[in-house]
Amino acid sequence: MTIAISKPPSHLFLKRDIYNFRLKVPPDLLRLDGRSELRYQLRTGFASEARRLAMQLAAGIKSIFADLRS
């Protein structure tokens, strides 16, 4: 039997057994806040929960980026 190990999304990373989210700010939006990336602690140690939260967070942030551009 083969077990597939999936690679976590690039915006997720584990720090002290807690998953964190990191997303780079697009270059055209850097002038608004000056931060080059956004970081949030997801407050979970479970990979499946972290993936779900990260996908929701990424979708929301990308929507905000789109609104800021228009």
C-alpha cells in the first residue's frame, strides 16, 4: 500500500507546532502599507484545518487586493 504525502501550500508554514499563514503583498500594493507580506497565526496544529483556514484567508485577501486595485 502506498501513502501519498501531499506538500503543504506554499503560504502555510509550521512554527512551534502551530500553523501560520504568509502571503506576499503584490509589488503594486506595497505603497499602501509598506509591508512586503502578510502573516497570521492560524491557531491550529492540524494540517487539514490549517489548509482550510489558509484557503479561506487567501481568497479573502486576494479579493481585497482586487478591490484596492479598482
